[in-house]
Amino acid sequence: MIRTSRTVRSGVLVLAAALATVASSPLPASAAAEVDTVPMTVSSFDPAVAAAHGYRVEKAADGREMSVPVTDAARDEQRLSGATRNTVSGNCGSATLTITRNRARQGINIQTSYVVKGTSLGHHWGVTGATGVGKLYAEPFSGLAGGSRWSATHFKSVYGWSSGFGQIDVGSFATLSNGAICHAGRATSSW
């Protein structure tokens, strides 16, 4: 027969009561969303992509690259999208990241998007971060696109989901129809 002392039984009851209080404490369905939007910049041009869509990559007198529309369809696309001759130092759009906790599913919702000056054909995109207990996570978002706007939301089940941070991967970019490789800035979000 196992004998327990009154002190141990009292300690167990106190611990059980404390855990019941914590378990019944409501957590908000999602924390206040922290939204970060950063500029995207042209880092280079892909001449093959540009040529396939009616553009030609040229060098300006000062050595900067630019994409020039050479077909009527490319000129129309540039006029309708508001795109200009993007240079390597030029701004080609903006990228956004918002991460919120998802209490119902015990994880996080990762929402990321971009708006570019021109037509995006696709993107190499990812979000990485860590939870408040140090659990690292990575979520890929790469894929095809077909316009100037793209947005996606993924649910991620992660240990320690009640707090943490994330960022758009430094190598994330969109490929535009004029051949521009439009890199995202490092948008961040915490929850």
C-alpha cells in the first residue's frame, strides 16, 4: 500500500486547481494583427523571360539595365499596369506579411501578399520564423501568378503557437513579364 502525505495531496490539489484556472482562461481567437509592408525592388532582369513576353533588356548610358516593350501587346501591358522602365535600383512593388495565432486549430495563420508594377508570372516565396519557445518553422508559398496582385494564407501547426515572429525570406521574389526579378524586402510580423 502506497501512503501519501497530507502535504503532497494538498500540493496536487493546488496544482490541479491552478491548471484548471489556466485551461479555462479564454485566449483571444487571434492576437491583434501586426502588418508589415515593405518595398520590392528590381535586382536584375531575365532576358529570356522578357523576350518571351515582348520586351527587350537594354543598358542605359549610365549602365543601368531596363526592360523596353518592343511589341504592341507589351506596350499595352505596360501602359495599363502603370509600370515604367524598371531599373535595378527602382521600386517595383510592395510585399506584406501578417501572422496571427489560430486558437481553434492551435497554430498560426500566415498571410503574405504582394502588389507589383507590371504582370507577375510567378514567384519564389517563403516565410520563416520561430515561436516564443524557440520552435523554428518554414512555410513555402512559391507558385504561379497571373496579374499584378497575389495573396495567400496558410495555416501552420507549430509548437508554442501562442507567441512568436516571422519574416518573408530574404530570397523571395516575383518574376515579372518584362523580365524583371522583383525581390521582396524583409517584412516581419509577430503575434
